[in-house]
Amino acid sequence: MKGFAGQAAYCAAKFGIVGLTKAAALDHAASDIRINAVCPGIIETPMMDRFSGGTPEGRAHVIAQEPVGRIGKPEEIAAAALWLCSPGASYVVGQAFTVDGGMTVP
């Protein structure tokens, strides 16, 4: 959802998934198959150490960039995915569902 300097391949892969999601969703919508993508922000996982350098200072730097002032939890991403699988999301098709604490809000 956002470009990052020095991360062209990573960004291209992520943007490609969004395009694939939209195309596949249109291909299968008439068959009552809903396809969406969950696009997480910085989440408390082992990958966080790569972003932060694994130091308290690096963590503080990452957290300072988050509009909500904290790192997301895996459970928050799981909750978004569960909602997309629920009847409440039955009209949601082909969306890149961003769960990132406001990081990509323009």
C-alpha cells in the first residue's frame, strides 16, 4: 500500500498480490467465491526484529512511526481475516483490507 526506499522487490511483490486479488475476485464473484487480501502493517512477529534491528532503540523508532503509537498484534490480523470470512463481509469482494494502525492513511 506504500512504497519504501530500497525495497523495490518487496513492494512489487506486495502490489502484485493486490492486483492478483482484484483480478481473481472478479473471475470468481459470480460463483459466490469472495477473494480479498489482508494487508497488515507492522505486527509483533519475528519479522519485527528485522525492521527494528532487534534493539530497544530500533523498536522505539518503528513505534514512533505508527499513528496509533504501538505495534499491531497477530490477533488483530486474525480478527480481520475472520471477519472477512463471516456473513457480515458477504458483500466485500476484491478488496485490499488494510490493518495497519493508520500507517498508510494519506
